Amino acid sequence: MHPDISFEGVGFGGYLGSSRVESSNSSEEAAIPPDVDGEMAQHLKRLGRKDPTTKVKALTSLNVLFKQVSGEELVQIVPKWAFEYRKLLYDYSREVRRATHEAMANLVTTIGFDFILSYVHSLFISKRWMNS
């Protein structure tokens, strides 16, 4: 056993007995702020679905919104977008990956590259790599 690994006494699948135990790492997924436009929030939620068609439709809609909405409004969703972007980069569907890159290009164009630089580290380096 590795000396840095600790076990918290939680069973398989995050259950302790018959009750589900929430991990302390659940904050890794960024929440959508409450003052974000409802349409944009809905499309961001749809990115988490398994169906590639749903993801492509959500990314296409986000592409349009990223072009229409001001940079100040988009700044609010950057943490959630960074979380979803990291997952979408490795999607098995080529169309999802292509739409993801288009959406990121539109987001960077609207917000500005200087602001996105503060999130680049979190986009490409997972916590697992930093801990090892």
C-alpha cells in the first residue's frame, strides 16, 4: 500500500451501509451561478448528458450565445465551462470534439484571451496529476 493513500471507511460506490455518503470532492464540479441566463444554464446542463447528439445541439446553441452575449455575462460561466470543456475534449464523438473547440474559440474571442489564461491551468491539468 502507498503511505499517502487513506481510506475513509466508505464502501463500494460511496455507500456506508444502506446510505449514500457524499464525498468531499463533490465541489470539483463547478455550479452554475444563479444569475446566469436560463437558456445558457440549460445548455450547460445538457453538456453532461451521454448522448452525443444532445451535446452537439447544446454546443451549437452555446456557440450562438457566446457570439451574442457580452463578455461580462460570460465571465460568470467560465468555471462551469472549464469543468465541462475538460470532459468534452475526450469525448468519443469527433463531432462533439469539433463543436467543443468551436465553442471555446468563440468564448475566448468574446471574453478575451487574458482572462482565460487564469483558467488554462485548471483546464488541462487534473488534480490527479498535480497530486502525484
